[in-house]
Amino acid sequence: MFHNLKNNPKMWRYLANFWTVVFYIFIIIDFIKNNALDKFLGPLAAIYIATLAIYAGEKEFERWHELYKGRHPGEVFIILWTILMTGLFAADFIMQKHYKMPGEITAVYIAVLGVLAITRKSKSFFAKKGGK
């Protein structure tokens, strides 16, 4: 079973999606429990960003070597992160919880924006080169 996953070209996408869900769950529970899980957010943020960067890098490598066949736009990650961030701010305001947003969450949001910006620029360069 794991041998098939290791050789699966979609493995990094699966891992990035898995860590996205895990990180979201921890963020939401941290919000609900008023920063009770903040000590886990740093390590989870590091794992998440590393996995996302590897996934995005692999996609770009495949694009430039004309092996890329999938259509999984990074904008989906930005939309989900924006919904999460605005949802946390809105819920905190409405519920008057005085939740202290951990810096790791903001840093990850900025990193996800950066990954998207880099991959969009790479995609643009590739299109100018004559790629599909």
C-alpha cells in the first residue's frame, strides 16, 4: 500500500491536502479553546509550509519539463485561507472572545500567498516560453 503511494505522482498533493485539513482543525480548536493548542501550531505550520512548498515545487518542475497534466489551481488554497482568516476575525469580533491570533497562523497565510505568487509567475514565464 505505501509502496504505491510513494510512487504515486499525486503523493505531494495528497500530503498537502492532508496537512491543510489537520492544520485547519488545530487552528479552529485553538480558537474555540482560547489558545489552548498554540504550542502545536508552530510545528504544524512548519510541516504544512514545507509540504506545500514541495508540492508547489514539484508541480512547477513538472510544468517546466512538460510532464504536468493536472489542474489544481493554487487559488483554492488562498480562497480557503482567506475564508479561515476572515472567519476567525469575524467570529472573534462577534463573540467578543479576545482571541490572540498566533503569529504562526498569519505567517502561514503570508507564506501561502508567497507560494501562489511564485507559482503564478513561473506559470506566466512558461506560457511566454510557449508552453501550455
